Amino acid sequence: MGTRTADMMRFWRTHASRLITLFLLLPALAGFFGLFFYPMLLTVILSFRPEGQAIGWTLENYTRFLADPDGRWVILLTFILSLGGTALSVLLSVPLALILREKVRGHRFYRLMVLVPLVVPGLIGALGLLLFWGTRGWFNLFLLQFVPFVQRPVAVNYTMHGLIMFYVWLYFPYTCITTLSSLESLDRSIEEAGEVSGATRWQVLRHIVLPLITPGILAGSVLTFMAAFGAFSVPLIAGGNYRPLAVEIYKQISVPIPARWSAASAIAIVMGVLQVIFLSLYMRFVRRAGGTGGPS
Amino acid sequence: MTDVTIEFRDVSKRYGTLVANDHLSLAIRKGELMTLLGPSGCGKTTALRCLTGYIRPDEGRIFIDGQDVTDVPTHQRELGMVFQNFALFPHMTVQDNVGFPLMIRNLSKAERAQRVAQALRLVRLEGYESHYPRQLSGGQQQRVGLARALVYRPKVLLLDEPLSNLDAKLREEMRFEIKEVVTRLEITAVYVTHDQAEALALSDRVAIMNRGRLEQVGTPEEIYEHPQSRFVAEFIGLSNFLEGYVQAVDGDTMVVSVGGLQMRIPVLAEAGPGQRVLLFLRPNEVELLRPDDPGGANVFDARVEKVTYLGDTLDYRLTFGQGLTLRVQSDAQRRFGQGAPVRLRFPRVRCWAITGN
């Protein structure tokens, strides 16, 4: 009898702990359902509804977007902007991070400066950039005034290269921080060993430092890329005719009357699927690139 | 001075107010293993970094093979170095790690492979070529480090506390291995450590450093037998120090009064009567006698305060005279219990004059 009581006690104990777990999970589950699952489900359903109707199923929203050269251009543009912005940010981050880790005079100040774009709201930053780089901004005033052979203002705003530059401004802090943290996790004596072995600073950088920080930079740049892929406010006000996916979706529900919710939903789903596919490919690539260090 | 490979000439390095190297002058002979020994912060690592060129001294010059290298960048100094934390390249195999210095020197692939194989044979790591550093044990990693440092036959081998990240047993094993390799290659080596046992076992000569200065340079025997300062005596081996003053000088012996006792010791040239002196005794250089053994010169009665059993020896803490304490180690043949009366005989007492206050 004693064992039966003990068994029951044990049973209740496990049962109770499961109940408590469930109870503690409830808020998160409710949040997940209300904030994520339900809107997602609604978007998926909407994307398959004929425009403006509450019933019926159609693939038209997808086919119209994907068959349209403009639609495919939007997708390509989004990739160009986000990949270009991320790649340029990384390329700029490496030399800067190499300088910042040396604890040069005032390195704390420079570190803070790198973070400024994180603190300034993207919208305000973009407005400032538009003013600075505009045909009558300081940049062009300087060119016209002091640089010979410049007869007319150089177009930056509302161009592709200008937009990529704005992306770099916006996402540079992320890549710089990840690069710096990869660099700082390196053991300096490894570099010393390289130099004592006869390698110049440059050879140490090429054969030792860069191979060692690349996996970290690539992994960190995924986040930057994802953020850039979904960029909205900066391309909205500074993109002109260059509209990446997020802006295109917004256009669908803000410009036409009545708003084209189904078209917007379909583009949103396309965007999400592209993002997931790209992320998984990228992660696989990063894992392979990071795997040069052999099994860990 | 053709047999000098490395020379520090009046080298100083300061960090703010901290003086890491204070007018350091030291010559290291060709083919010798010189240890820089001292407590942490004594400047031994700074001295080594000045030699690699990783730190530039504020003053003084450094010579390798007669050439002033003070302004020669690290990568042109033709050094080999073994690091405390191994500092292997984690993204390269053992083969590539050891071959790195050769790759940098643009040796052909075939010659590289041959010299790497030779270096790995030297440290008994054949068959590990395709392993990555993290797949190796600490001892194996350090052997890879040694192979990498030796593979291009550098002028000088530097070892920066190479054994302190290994466990005690392995440390002793590696000690002999390093010694053997260095001896076989007849390479000049500079070894930095804070472990005095390591220094005594390995070195041809030891340079003891304290607060950025050289305290004493000599063979392990000289350092142990004839320490020239209290710091050296304390740092190397166990020591007892007793303070007293010279009562009388009598030919080549002098009488020193210590805690109310008279000790007769060889005369100290600079010590006249009244001179305060510091006596220094190794714990294993004191004889323990039975209380009924005959007395004589430098024989005193004492009492055992504490005994610790150490296996092959017994470690006694004794009191004698007026409040004098002494640590004595003797073999376990003759035992005295706690509180037992004993007799001490000092066959050999070393002594320095205390100057200043």
C-alpha cells in the first residue's frame, strides 16, 4: 500500500509540474497566437482571395505580381539594395574595426560615433542625408565651389547608388559591432606568433586575422541583411522611384482607392518566403565557410 | 664577444610611472639556455617582448648576433617563439601551423613538407599532420608550438612560460623534452618563467629579476648556493633568515649575536664589530641532534613546535634562543615529536651585512 501511495504522490507531483509549466506558458502562447499566428494566417488567406471580396480562392494576386516585369524588378531591387548595403557595410567595417580595437586615442568617442545611426531614428537620419546630398546640399555646394571640372551638381538622392549609400549609413553600426566583437575575441598572441614566425602585419591580416574573423562577420551580417531586406522608412522617403518590397506593399494599400489588400498580402507572402529561402541558403553557406576550422 | 648571441644593453621600459625594465643589461651566450626568472610583474615578459620587437624599449639597445635589432621589425628578427597559451592558428591543421613560417618564407611545397615532417619528428608528433589544434591535448599543442618555432631554424628560441598551462606531471615531462631538443639543436634559448624549480632544472644560466632590475645572474648552482641578496635567497628554495650583529672578529671567523646566542661564522670582509647582519640558512642545511648529544660550536638547544610529515622528509618548525623560529627539513630517519627538546647544529651559515636602515 505504501508503494501505491508513493506512486500516486510521484504521479501527482509530475502532473502538477506539467500544469504549472502549461500555466506559465499561457501568456506567451496567447501573445504568439494574437500577435503572430493570427495576423499571419489572415495575410495568407487574404493573399488568396480575389481583390475586395470576402469569399473565393484565386492565385491571381501572385501571378499578377510575379508575371509583371515591374514586380520582378522590385524583387531584384530589394536584393540589390540589401545585399549591396550589407556587403559595403562589411567592407567598411573591417578596416574601421581594425583601427578601433587598437585603443587609439579617443577610441571610445569613435565607438560612440559608430553607434549614432542606431540612436537617430531612421526617418530623421534620412531627411538629414537628403538635405546633405541634395543638388543644393553641402556636398554639391562643396563640389561646385572647390573641385575643378565639376560643372553641374552630382545626383545622389533618388538614385540607386545614393540609396545604397543610405543603406550603408543605416546598417553600418550593426556590421561594425559584429566585426569589432569578432576581432576582440581573437587572441592577440596568435597574431604575435604570426609576426615572430616572419609574417608582416599585412600577411598576418591576410593569413590569420581575416580567416579567423570571417565566420563571425558572415554570421553577424545575416541579421544586417534581414533588416536591410525589410527596410521601409528610408527607401520610402529617399528612394524616389526605387521601391523595394516593403515600400511596394505599402504602396498597394496606401495609393489606390479602395486599397488593394489582397495584392499587398500576396507581395508580403512572397517577401516572407524569399526571406526564409535566402536565410536558409545563407546559413548553410556560412556554416560551410565557418567550417574551414575543421570539426568543432 | 663573438660568443654572445643576445645582448640587452641598458634597456629601460616604462609604463607611465611603472618601470617594467630598469637599465637592464644582460648578455646571453651562443647555444646557452638562459632563464629569466622572477615573480609576476618583475619585467621578465617585458624583456622578452623587447627581444621579439613587440615592445620598443624607451632607452637602450638590443643586439642579436652582433646586429643592433632595436629598430628591426618583429618579422625580420628570425626568432622562434613558444607561447604560454600555445598561440596556434586555430583554423590551420598541424601541418599548416608548423609550415606557416616556411610558407611565409616562400619555400617550395616539397621542401616545406619535408621540413615540417622533420620538425614533427623532433617533437614526436608524427601522424598528427591533419589534426586541428583543438583536437590535441595541451601537451601536444605545446609540442606543435615548439615545432613551429624551430622549423625554420631560427637564431634564437624564445619560450614564454611554455609549461604553465599544463598539469604538473606533464610539466615535468615537457621540461626534459624541451631541454633535450634545445641541447640537441645547440640553439640559443631564452626561457621566461616564474617557477624556480623549472628554472633550476632547465637552465644553463638563470637571470633573476625583481622590479625591473637584474638581481643576480649565474648558473643554477651559483644562484642556489650563493644567493647575493635576500630576494634571491627567498625566491630560490626555502630559506630561514635571522637578524643579528657582529660582536667580535677573530681571525677568519666572527662572532655574531643572534637572539641572545653566539654564532661563529666565516668573517665578512666589510663587517666590523657592531655591524648588523642577516644570516641565511637553508632548511636542509641544519642538523638535528638529540638533546643529549655533545654540544660545541654553533650547537643550540631548541624545541619542536610543529612537525609536518612530507613523505621522504619531515618539516619542523622550531623555536630557540630568545624568540627565534626556524624551519628545518630532515630525513625521516630520526624523528622528533611535537614539544620535544632537540639540539641544532649549524654546519654552514651564510651571511650578508645589512646596510642602511
